Amino acid sequence: MHIYATTGESMARAKEIIGGMTRESRSGKPYQDASSRRRSSGRLLKFSQAKTALVHISELADFRVNRTEDVVKLAT
């Protein structure tokens, strides 16, 4: 892949954007930049412009979870 830019700053920004779109998501890894929307069946997580995943409520913990807010901490 080739990335072309007119300045070093725009090149760095392009690499950052592409890296966010192509990085692999891993189970069990905390993501500080993921945005979250509550669903009755779990949490809809958006990792980047290109990656969104639904985490089912039964997969949020090793015990029964009644509300996703009980185990998902949202950064402010």
C-alpha cells in the first residue's frame, strides 16, 4: 500500500486513520476509544469508522448480567 501526502502531518494523520480502520479487534482487550450504544441484547461497540460489533449481554461477564451498565464502564 502506498500513502501520498503533501506534508508530514497529513501523512501521519492518514496512517492513523488507516491503522484504526485495519487493526484487529480482540476479545478481552479494553478499548478506550470505542463508543458504545446500549441495546436490550447487549452493547453495540464502534471501534472505528469501519468496525462495529455487537457484544451480547451473556458474553459481558462470567455471571448473569441484568443491565449492561452493571459491567460496562463508559469513559467520560
